[in-house]
Amino acid sequence: MAKILIVEDNALNIKLFCDLLAAHGHQPEAVTDSRNALDAAREFDPDLVITDIQLPHVSGLDLIRMIRKDDQLAGVPIMAVTAYSARGDEERIRAAGAQAYVSKPISVVRFAETVDQLLKNGHDRTAQAESDEPEIDNPESQANDSGDGPGPGETGGEET
Ligand code: MN
């Protein structure tokens, strides 16, 4: 079960998304006024945010950018849902910081698959985790292992 915040101004879509997510065992929460979305997200602490792009007041693109700049929420996966699929839309949505993009009217299967995929990938902690991660593989030494001759310091005695 995952906590999923839905930001959507259309009541029918809210019902559809909530029903779909609940049917998959998730816990959806909906916000209709995008001006409340950031506060709601901080409070709800979702595993995934699904946001409409065409929203009154704060656009979905602006909301995505705000989430990406928020200390608490920066790593939360975001899926954008939009009725327009004009040329360049997907690039703009991804550039703002969403990982996925589904166009309306949604395909139920594609919607569910995208949700599953984003939840599987989970929060993007690379920004914070980078310095903590130990260097596991040294490509240089691996390259030496498959080299032709004995490396420096090795004595002959080729095995057969
Ligand atoms: Mn809308």
C-alpha cells in the first residue's frame, strides 16, 4: 500500500483516480485547489504525487517545480496527467521534474502500470545519498583483469 496524493480540479477524474488506486490497494488523497497542494503534500508525505497539469491558480508545471525545490518532498516521484499532448509538452513536464506523463483520457492499464513503476523506483535519493555510497567497482581495475598480459607487479606463470 502506498500513499498517493492526487492534485486534480476535475471531480470525475478525482473519483476515477481514487477508485483505481484504491482498487490496487493504495491510499489516495485528493486536493482540488492547487494552492493547497504543497501544504497537503508536506502533511500527507506521499509515496507518489499524481498531478493534473491544467489547474487553476497554480499550474501543474509550477507545482512540480515547487515540489522539486522542497526539502521534504524533493525526491518524491511525480506523475503528470494532462489532456493536452501538444508538441514539446512531455519535454516541459519532464524538465520541470516529473518522472512520468500520462495523457487524458487515461488508459486504465497504462495509468496503473505507470503508478506501479514509479512506486517500484521509489524516492530519488541520489542527490543526498551520493556521498554516502561506497565506491563498489573500480572500472580501471576491472579493465586490468581482462587485459592481455600480466599487470604491473604480477609475476609470469600464465595458467592454462
Ligand atoms: Mn484540470
